[in-house]
Amino acid sequence: MVTATETKKVKFEILRQDTPESTPYFEKFEVNYRPNMNVISALMEIRQNPVNVDGKATSPVTWDMNCLEEVCGACSMVINGRPRQSCSALIDQLTQPIQLAPMKTFPVIRDLQVDRSRMFDSLKKVKAWVPIDGSYDLGEGPRMPERKRQWAYELSKCMTCGVCLEACPNVNSGSNFMGPAPLSQVRLFNAHPTGSMNKDERLNTIMGDGGLANCGNAQNCVVACPKGIPLTTSIAALNRDTTVQMFKDFFGSDRMVD
């Protein structure tokens, strides 16, 4: 294995797939090395001149990207066996040949582009938003205690990149587990003074099939998260909250318990 600084070429092995139903295959590429280049810039070079190492013209590689500064979460892929953002994956820090593959948790659309609808559907299921319709001016929003605001801000950094779902062994084609990101968003919006109006509904949702009970506590998610979000802390807190909710439902209490 060599690093990029030891060669004038950067070697890639990209797992490609022409259609959602076709058989995946590896294709090798080489691009000229430039200092400070990342995986995205290398893919742009390949797209500009789609010729593989055998000198044969091929179709441009397909992938998702948007902000190019690790904010949107669109460019997630598996790089050298690790799910991460390709915009922040610097060539100088990667061993060659650099192997790129789509996240296997989600259906492949083409090449490195995947359909993350599974995650977005889970966010809809848990109502991961503050229920304000915008039809009239509510004025200044309710204040949050500074201590709560600080940890809530950490949860709000989630960019729905899907990396935590890819790292989680319990999120797969044979499971309907919603995964760490939607669960953490339940804790975030339940902590919001206005969002807490739907707290009971969110907790009952994650107490059902595909929810909290499907977590195997592998803790891969918190290691893989590019934003360092304390996902396992949120899951532990939700275990407590759902236990309280279970007793509330059993005894018929409508009293909010924080």
C-alpha cells in the first residue's frame, strides 16, 4: 500500500452499477495527483475524462453531492471500507488504491448514488419537525434553558447523511429498524418547547415495530457519525423516556413527565 504523496497518480477502484437491477462490477481509474485534493475532486476529474486504466472510454461515474463542505450529507459513500463523506476525505490521508462503493444499506440508483428514502420516511414517521404551520406570526419563540440548548444544538447538527445507518448492523434489508439518526431526532424535537406537543406521539411511534427495541447497542453509529453527535446517549435517554411513556399509557395519565 502506498500513499498519494509517493506517486504522481491516484488509483481508484470504483464499484459501479449501471441500473438498480444490474450486477455491480469494479472499474479501475487513475487521475493525476494534486496537493490537497479530495475524493470529490478526483471523481470530477474522472467525470470530465471517463477513461479507465485500460484506456477504454466508459460512462461517467454517478454520485451525489451538493455543498462540498460536509454540511448537506449528500456525498456519503463507502471509502476504503468506511462510510463517510467524500468531500472531507482527503487523498493524502487515504491508502491506495482507493476503493469507492455505494452504501449498501440503501438501494443503489446508479454507481455511487443511492436512494435514502428509507431514512427520510422514518423522519416523517416520527414527525421530526416543530409543528408550526406558518399561517400567522407567533412572535418570539419560547426560550430553552442554556444547558438543554447546548446538548440540543449538538443533536441538531445531523445532516441526514445516512452514515450512521450504514455503520449500524441492525439496519439492513432484512430489518425495518429506523436507525440511529431518526431516533436522535425524536429526542431533539421532544426537547423543544413547541415540539414537545407531539412528545407522546413520537415516543409511542418508536416503541412500535422498527423502533427503539430493534437497537442492538453495537455503538458503531456514534463512532461513524461525521458530526460527532452523541447518538448512543440519545438512545439511552429515549429508553428512559419510553419506559415512562409506557407507564403513562398503562395508567391512563395525561400528565407530561420530563
